[in-house]
Amino acid sequence: MQLFSKTDIDFISYRKIAYGISLVLVIAGVVSLLFRGLNYGIDFKGGTEVVLRFEQEIAVGDVRQVLRDAGVSGSIKSYGTERSILVQTDFEGDVNQLRTLVSNALNDRFSENPHELLRIDAVGPSIASDLKWAALKALLGAVIAILLYVGIRFEFRFAAASIVAIFHDVFIVLGIFSLLGGVFDVMPLDINQSIIAAFLTIAGYSINDTVVVYDRIRENIRSQKSGDYPKIFNTSLNQTLSRTIITSGTTFLTVLVLFIFAGPAIRGFSFAILIGIVVGTYSSIFIAAPVVLDWQLRSKKPIRLRGSS
Amino acid sequence: MKNKRFTAFLIVALTALALWSLWPTYQEYSYNKQLSRFSSSEDSLAFVQEHRESLDNARAKSLKLGLDLKGGMYLVLEVDLIDLLDQRAWNKDEQFRDILATVKERASDSGARIIDLLAGEFSRQGIRLSRYFYDVRDTDEEVIAKLRDEAEEALSRAREIIRNRVDQYGVAEPQIQVQGARRIIVALPGVSDQERIRKLLRGTAKLEFKLVRDREAMLAGLERINAALEEDVESGSEAGEDTVDVLANPLFEHMTVMENGRVYVPQYSRDYLLSLFQRDDIARLLPKDTEFRMSARTIEGQDGTQFHDLYLLKKTPELTGNVITEAKATFGASAMQPEVTMKMNAEGTSKWARITGANIGRQIAIVLDGAVYSAPVVESKIPGGSSVINGIESLEEAQDLEIVLKAGALPAPVRIIEERTVGPSLGSDYIRSGLLSAGWGLFIVAVFMIFYYRKAGISADLALVLNILFVLSVLAGFGAALTLPGIAGLVLTIGMAVDANVLIFERIREEIGQKKNLRTAVETGYSKAFSAIIDSQITTLGAGFLLYVYGIGPIQGFAVTLMIGTAASLFTALVVTKEIFDLLISKNLLTERSFG
């Protein structure tokens, strides 16, 4: 079977439209980041998180009322299923006190529907701020490492364009997290440690797709020597299209499985990667290589590639 | 041809190695299955005894599950190095305390080294460190180096002591490691009594024997503090303290003084008074070298309020816990109260004999982590080096005291700054949903590959299965734990691992499309796809590596499986599938049509 046999799509001439779409998406994301901000999980703002599960279905509103009366502040919402509740509070004291407070209040009121404390996480403020630094360092480290690696294997312009593509992907996904954060109860889209992992994975995935296209461009530049860059870039994009779509497709499918089956704990994570795969695939075709081409056309310097093919 | 044979041998050998490394996991699984079939506990006990050795062996070498899958506690402890600095400093004054307070504040929201923050603050204020630390002739660099050594030493000693405590408490496969310059990570799978663990880890276990000052001195001290507070209230300088605003007796409102001179503090006032007594201007009102301490245990008043006993103690301890060689939790002879008996070393024994001999008829308080456990009156000289802690609530508490006393005192207090608890039922939910995702992910990708690439797809699927086998066996072989994010990494790897094969197969299709013969098409396909594969896999490996370095705990699990999976896919997708194709071509089982 073959889905994309011998395509001849003129990607390069569509690039200005693609830039426009991307620009709108990124700006929408940035605006939302500025005005709506992100929902930070306890990993990044400190606090305590308790996940409860009742034996039978229960209305969140009732639980919220009971816990409010008992003096538990913070947000109380359902978590994944009709029986699970997530309590997020900035409670800073003894975890044990909170545990007894919650347990006693709920046992008193819902004695016919016993509950179980599935998980309690408490993160102090200093840990939270360290995590923020570690996350920033990791993202920065990824950018530098990619600049170096792609710069050495290809050329500086290729490296810079791939960074543009990565920022494009990360900002669009961040923007979606900001826009949709807290909108769906089943998927709160809090920014926590695993989301940082998702962003690095997206960066790695985006560069992975991009590099395959670059590799083909390099090969074609060497074999053709014509200097008709728009044509070479377009041929390379078409030649790798099948692979790009298929690999993205298989990865998308597996992550979709994760999203559906793996439960609320990594739903936000798999959602980030799902969006990241779509955006990353798009950017490796419409952003990364076209940016290199535009840069080249403007500077008029011939592309001199390093590395072996 | 010889080279070919070597590749085939390598594949077989690696597969065998992987299976061998996963064998104990299978063994444990089948034992557990057999165990769950027994209806009576005698049968299963007999079975366990019969197979003890192989069962233990299988458990030790099988694939470990992370805390999130198994349930348990994950804690991050911070060693209070500020306290250590405070202990080490000489002639402390107001300025020193100000600097420490600044350092403490700045340390609370950053992971920077305390010593660096301290040195920075000193140089900002233009003071030499040697004014407070070590020898006055030391240069700043020397002091910093010494302090840094001491901080490192304190951290590693704290880790050892915590390990001792955990070992004696009895947790299977605990993980205790130092993180950064002042943190210790403690992972305790399967523990259920969280409050007990918290107490066990948090206590400094600093044991001190201190002389109790007479009641008159204590009451006089309290009078002076009360008077000073009254003055504060009148002059209005105490605006922040709303608790003492309008009271006539600002201090005595918080305590009950009995006829016999004993002073009781209600539980709700404990924290306020403890912080009040810490204040410099208050401590100055007490006789030299004395301090207030409260009893660990409370007694119930008539209206049900819990009261602590208040003591005025000589600040310098007569003896400290480092002379203790043995501790044992037992029940006391009278009244069957739980207590802990202690034995001292030779030095401690002779000192203890001298101290008790010199203070017959007076009270000596046994103070653990600042709380008075008991303050018995010395009746006679104690020559044998023995002592008893009583005033303990329960046998459990006595046993925990035994553990912390045996393990020794922490060089500085530790605080719990992060705590994650996973109940066992959540863990089994995670395992079920994780396995379900992995199974579906594998199934979908495998079916797609066969559908899209026909016979070639089958070889890619074989490579994929081998890849998963390698990831699991590396995890088991190196004793790394499988976590929920780890399973997520594995599922993601399933999707990405076929990438190399997709690259190769697409290339081979192109070559076939250019009417090359099959063998040449396969060879060129592999060699031309090679550089793209290397570049793309190295970037993925790089992202995984960064995640591993900067991520903590659960995220590292994700990074590890992603890295192993990517590295293994280089072997399985490049070497294994090539070997299969070569075999098929030589047997004329592969045609141009086999690539779909």
C-alpha cells in the first residue's frame, strides 16, 4: 500500500500562507499567555494535592461543600472519573493534619460512601522554584545542544531555522495549554513536571522530523549542484513527505492510545505530545526548511554543507 | 560471509541475554500466581518455605516497579545547614544573626549553596568570615573551604544516619540519595504508616542531659519577662503581637502556675511561647546559661485541655547522646510504662557517675530534640553508665526512639520539603492502564506496519518486539525501576522506534521505483537512510539525556526508557531487519512486491 506515491506538491510557494497561519497561532498563544497565563500545578507553585476515590459516584459540589465547611481552602474538582476528586490547596503545614481533616470531614458526612486517599503530594516553595530553574535550564540546554549539533552536521542557518521551528511548536502548544487550561474537568492542563518532559519531547520530536528533511536537502544539493534552491527544497520535501506523515502517524496513534487509556495522571502529558506531533510535523514541512530557503534567497550566499551523507 | 555470521550470532546472543535478564521477573510472576491459587494460608506458607531460595533470588533480580506503581512514600529532606553554621560560629552578635536571617530568606526560594550565599552576604557587607568562624587568622577562602567541607560532611553523615533509621525500621529496597548541596531523597516503597515515617526521619535525635534549675529562679525569670512584655504593650512597640495586646499579664495569661511552683502551659500556647523564649531580648532576662523547655508529653487538665510542663534548664548540657552505645525499648518495671533503656561508653559512664554523684537530690532533665522527656530526681550516684527515658506515650514511640538513638544524632535538623504518597490501589490502577496502553500501542503500530509494508512490515514488527524486550531487560538488569512515566516513555518509543524502519523502507521503495534490482535497492536503501537515522535518533537521545539530567524522580523514569528505546532501535531497526532481509533474499523469499 502507498499513500503518498510520487507527490509533487508545491510546498515552497505556499510558505507565505503558512507563515501567516503560524504567526496568527503563535501570537494568539502569546496573547493568551500574557492575559490568561498558565495553570501551574503544585510542582511549580508549591502546595498540597490530594486525590480521593469514593466507592460510588459522588457529586463534586457536595464534596466541595463539606470540605469548605471543614476549612479546606483551594480548588476541589473531579479527577478523571465520577468517583475521584482532586483537592489542590496551598496548605503548608503538616500533611498529616490535612489528611485527618479531609478524612474525618468526609467520613462524617458520607458514611455510606467510603473513600480512599489515593495519593497525597506536598511540595515546598523552595523545591518548586528549583524545579522552575531546572525546567528552564533543560529547555535552554536543549536549544544550545540543537544549535551546536545541527550547526555542526549541517550549517548555522539550518540550525537557527530548526530553533525557530521548535519555538514555534512550543509556543503554540503552550498557547493551547493557556487557552484551554481549566476548561475541561477531565483534563485540567496544569503545568507540572511531566509537561516539561512533554515539551522537551516535543522539541526532540520536532527537530527529529526537521533533520530528516534537512538530510534530504543536503543530499539533493550535493547531487544536483544546480543552485536552483527552491526546486531542490521542494523536491526534498516531497521525497520525505511519505516518511514524515507515516512516522508522525504511528507516533500519534500510540500517544492517542496513552491519552485514552493511561488515566488522568498523564493525560495532560499525552495531550501536549499529541498537539506537539501535529504542530511539529507541520512546522518541519512549512517552517523549518522554508525559513532556511528564505534566509538563503535573501543573503544570496550559497549553502555550504558540512557532514557526510 | 564471516561478518554476516557474526551479526547473526550477536542478535541471538543479545536476545538470549535479554531473556535471561527478564527470567527472574517471569519466575516471580509465576510464583505469585501459584501463591494466589492456594486457598489456605498454611499451604502458601509451606510453598514459600519450600521455594524460599529461588523466590528470594527471583525477587531480588526481577524488574523493579517504581513508587508510583507499587505505592509508598517519596520524600525530599533538606538538611538545615543554617543551623549548622549557627552551631559552628563564635561570638555571635546581632549583625551575625541578621546575616543568617538574610541567608535563610534567600535560601528558601533557591537551590543555591548556603555557604555561597553566606560568603556573598559577608562580602557584600564587607565583613571577614573569620570574625565568626574558625581562626581569626584564616582568610575568607580558607573559611569557605572549611565550611564547605563541613557542610558536605554533614550531608553525607545525615544520609548515613537516615539510612540507618530506615534500615532499622525495616523497609524493603529503600532508596536514599543525596541531591544537590543540601537535600536527601528518600524513596520508601510499600510503607503505610506515613506519620510514623515522618517522625522517624524528621527528628534530629539530639539527646542531652541537662540540669533543672530551681523553681524560684524559673518563677523570677517568668516575672521579669512578664514585666518586660507589659512595658512593651504600654509603649505600643509590640503592635504586631495582637495576642498580648490588651492583657494585663501578657505572659501569665499563657500559663498556669501551681502552688508547688510547677508551671503548666496549655498546648495551644506552646508554639507562641517557644518562639517568644527564642527572642534575644527575652532570653537576656533569664539567668546566665539557662533556657526554657517544655515536656514532650502532655497531661490533661480538668476541662480536657492538654498541658505541657515548663522547665528552666541549664543551657550547657552535662552530657550528650554521643556517649550512648545501646538503646532498648522495653516496659518499665513499675506501672508497665513503655521506656527506653540506654547504655553508655566508658567515657560517658565515668562522666555520668560524676554528674549524678554531684547532683543528688536535684533534677536532671533528659531532653530529646529540645523536648523534655523526663526530669527525674537523682537519688544516688549511678556508676554503671545506664539511663532511662520514660514519659513515652506508646511502645511504638519507644521503639522509634530506640531506632533514632541507635542510629545517632543528625548533625543538623532536617525538614521535609516535598512529600509524595501513593496508595497501593492507585499503583495497581496505573499498572493496569499502563499495560493496556502499551498493548494497544504495540498492536496498532504492528498492524499498521504489516498493512502498509507487507512482508517488510513483519520484519519491522519483529524488530519492534525485540526493542521492547531490550528496554525491559536493560531496566531489570540494571535494577532501574519501571514507573508510570516510564511506561509512557515505552509507549512513545513504540511509535518512534519504527521511524528508522519507515525511513529505510521508503528509501528502498524509491530505489525499487528507479528499477534497481532488489538486492541493490535494499543495500542502497539502508546506506542512504543511515545518516538521516543517525541525526534524528541522536537528537531524540539528546532530549532524553537532558530530561534525565534536569528532571527528577518520575521524569527520569520517562527519560531512561526513551533513551534505552531509542538506542536499542538503532540496533533493532538497522541490524536486525537488515539481517532478516539478507536471509530472505538469499532464500528467494523476498521480492520487489514485499515492500508494499
